[in-house]
Amino acid sequence: MNKLSTFIFDHPLLDDKLARLRDRNTKVAEFRQLVEEITVLMLYEVSQTLPCTTREVETPLMKTTCRVLAGPAPVLVPILRAGLAMVDPLLKWLPDSPVGHVGLARDHETLEPIRYLVKLPPMAGRPVWVLDPMLATGGSVSEALSILKEHGADNISLFSIIAAPEGVERLKKTHGDVRLFIAKLDERLNEKGYILPGLGDAGDRLYGTE
């Protein structure tokens, strides 16, 4: 098993948005907007893993060689339902990206994931970006990564806005070949498997449910 590649962001603009995201008084519309903005800020670093080539471009003054993206656009796979909020901002920058969906519900007694939907495009030979705002116990994400590998994914990066150390450790043991990008590593999980200090339930706060 390869060592888990983990990138933790450290940027004042991102920190400011995370503070507003955590605030219990932040309303649904602003919460969604913040998730989108944070996702785009994370894109800058994650996209450095994309393959590039060069091509000749003729400017109004002369010909020059420019670096451009090579190969197929990454497959975006949100883990339902909270991961859906991270798809649209990425599609604005990568409009050719196909989108797969993995639906996992968490058993609140065992904290383990229950699979209810898998709908994926071909992924062999393509970068695959998994989207989930929260990496808590790591159970759902680990299950989703196993599903993707079963369907041919072999070049996977994970976007998580907030993560708990327990979730990161679990991925090290189960999917050490995945690249992990997190905006903030929090302190720990509570007895119910929620991240502390965290931001509550991301899905509920995105969609106004309880």
C-alpha cells in the first residue's frame, strides 16, 4: 500500500470562508455559496495533478508555445448528497468532465455506510475526483473509493473541506494510493461520529433539512 498523499491548505482567504461556513448563524444560501467558493479555491491546487502538454499559439504579434491541459477531463464523483454542492463550481472550469454519482447512507448505530446508488461513467485511464465536504469516520469515503476501484478507477483524488484525524488515518490503512486534499484538519470526532469543532451536518445545512 502506498503512503497516503495529503495536502492541507493554509491560506487566509480560505480560512475566512471556513470561519463563515462553521458559523451556526450562516443561512442556507450563504452556506451553499461558501461551499462553492471554497471548492474553487481548492481546485487551484488539485488541478496541478492534471497532465499537461504544449501547443503552438499564434498571438497578434508572433507564434509562441503554451502549456495546455492534456488528456481527458477528470471524472467528478460527488458522494451524495452533500458532495453535489461541489460539482457545479468545478463544471464551470471543467465543462467536459463527466459526472458519476455514489449514494451512501450512514447507519447511525454502527456509523458504517449503506450503499443505495452507484451510477458511473467509464473511468479507466482518467483522473477521478471524489467530492465530499466532510471526511469524518472515513467509512463512507472508504466505501466510495472501493466502489470506484471496482469500476476501473486508478487515479483518484479526494476533495474534503473539513476532515477529522480519524478519517485520515482510516484512509491511510484502506486507500493509501489516493491523493487527499483538505481545506482544514479539525481536532477529533465526538461519540456520534461528528467532526469537532466541525460545522454540523453539511447535507442538512446545504439543503435546509434536519
